[in-house]
Amino acid sequence: MLKVGVIGLGAIGQRLIKGFEGHPDTVIAAVCDTFEERAKEVATELGGVQAFNDHNNMLEQTDLDLVYVAVPPKFHHAVASDVLAKGIHILCEKPLANSVEEAASLLKQAQDAGVVNAMNFPLNYSAGSKSFEKLINDNYVGELRRVQLKMHFPEWPRPWQQNAWVASKEQGGYVLEVGVHFIQQLQKIFGEVRVKDVQIQFPENPKASENAILAILELSDGTPVLIDGMSQIAGKEEITFTAYGTKGTLSLLNWGQLEGGKLGEEILPLELDSSLADSLIDNLVKALRGEEATIIDFAAGYEAQVVLEELRKG
Ligand SMILES: NC(=O)c1ccc[n+]([C@@H]2O[C@H](COP(=O)([O-])OP(=O)(O)OC[C@H]3O[C@@H](n4cnc5c(N)ncnc54)[C@H](O)[C@@H]3O)[C@@H](O)[C@H]2O)c1
């Protein structure tokens, strides 16, 4: 049984705790949150595992196989550095850090430590995005003409994630929270990408995150990538990742649905290939056992961060 420690017990930390607890090969051995009540409460719910309010105490006093870092982005660097200094395998939330320099530093520390270094980019394990990737590789759209990422939010932060950091320019915004998932997918499926032009707009409050972004990027073969982000607008949330090609159009819609059509046809829902669904935790277990595994590592996290920061700075 692999013993997992979790640092940061918010919405996302607690979501993955359920996954580790439900897996036959992993168990949560310790939890840590600077918010004392929350740490105690989660530890009690887990049947009385050790609770900490300072992650260094947790790292000193426990014997863990893997530490999952799920604190807000501006704390990733400090917390993950301490985990790596102890030589413990690590799973870090996205984005890897809160600047390119911090991301480069974590990548180097992870490589020097020689531990399994994984990022939680769930699209890499879901049937929707894996079906999208497979259809692209099977030439569904033909020769690629354009990739487009649309991120439209009636309200940001979204009603279910109302906390100060998600709304802040310092470490939040949807380019960082949502966009980075698709930057990573873009790099994985279509290869290297560089930013050509960015127009990013912010509301009057100087501390608030962006309310619009329009950006043009380019794949290494010159194919343009358009990013169209808007918030505080009418209508429904829509996150669409679309590939336009010489033979057809294919979209991954709202994280898990696929739709597409061939030239001259209507765009219609497409069935997912559910056999492609995979599990982050299964792959972490394999990686920790030294077996071949699908891990999105800190090197991929760093590559995504480079593009993310160019978009954020505008
Ligand atoms: N992979 C995904 O799909 C996905 C989705 C949403 C958010 N995230 C990422 O997950 C992370 C957490 O997001 P969230 O929405 O759960 O945030 P949250 O604000 O709900 O929770 C963060 C928790 O970390 C605690 N914390 C802060 N600093 C700490 C420290 N130094 N040590 C210990 N605990 C500390 C806070 O008290 C809080 O309980 C962020 O990096 C975010 O970008 C990932």
C-alpha cells in the first residue's frame, strides 16, 4: 500500500483524496492545511489520520511514498521545493508554479531529486480528450488549418469556485485556471507552440484577473492557434477546443463531449471511445513501482508555464 500525504485540502485536494482512498493500492496517511479546522475535519473523516498545519512538520514526522500538493498556485513553489528536498515522489496541481522562473526551479529540483514528478492534468486520462487526440492522429480533420480555444464564462470566478485567489490577477484568472489545461493538450497533441500576439483586458480593479483575452499563437509548421476568452458576459459557460482541417472540424466541448463533421456536413455529437479512459492514480502507482506509466511530468508543466506566462503578461 502506497502512503500518500496531501497538502492543501480545498475543493480539489479533497476531490483527489476520494480517488486515493478508493484505490486498492493507495491510502491517505497524513493531511495538511494551514486552516487548522479543515485539517482536523478531513483527518477525522478519514478515520483519524495524522493532521498537520505546517507541511514541513508533516514531511519531518511521517514516512510517505507520495505527496500531493494542492495549495493555491503562488504556494506551489515553496511547498513543492520542500517535498523535493526530502526526496519524496510528488504530484503537483497545475499550473506547476506562478512564474516561469519558479517552474524552471521546480523542474530542476525534481530532476536532481530523481523522484517521480507528476502534474494533475486530468484531460490526459479522460475518454473525451483521448478520443479527440485519437481522431486527430487518425486524420479525421485532414491537414490542420487552425486550432481554436474558446473560453467563455458568464461569471468568473464560477459560482462553485468563489475564492479570492481564483479571482486575483496575482495567481488566478481563467487563462491560468482553465487555459493551462488546453495549452498542455495543445503541446501534447500538436507539438511546440509559440505566442505571436496577445491582447488581454482587465477590469478596473487592479487586483482582479482578466475579463477578456484574444491571442494568436503558432504551431511549428505555421498553423495558427486562436485563443478567445471572455467573462462577465451573457449566456452559458462554453469551453471549446477545436481543430479545423482540410477534411473536417473536430471539437472537444466543455471538457468531455466531442462533436465534429466532415466538410459539407453538419457538426454533430460524436461518440467517445470509452476504452481510452485511463486513471491518474493507476498510473502514479505504476510509476512509483518503476513500471511504464502515463505521467505528465514537471517538464511538461514547465513547457505549459512558458506559454501561460506569455499570455498572462499580455
Ligand atoms: N487539476 C484540476 O483540474 C484543477 C481544477 C481546479 C483547481 N486546480 C488547482 O488546485 C489547486 C487548489 O485549488 P482549490 O480550488 O482546491 O483551492 P482552495 O482555495 O479551495 O484550497 C486550497 C487549500 O490550500 C490551503 N493552503 C494554502 N496554503 C497552504 C500551505 N502553505 N500549506 C497547507 N495548506 C495551504 C488553504 O487553506 C485551502 O484549504 C490550485 O493550484 C488550482 O489551480 C486544479
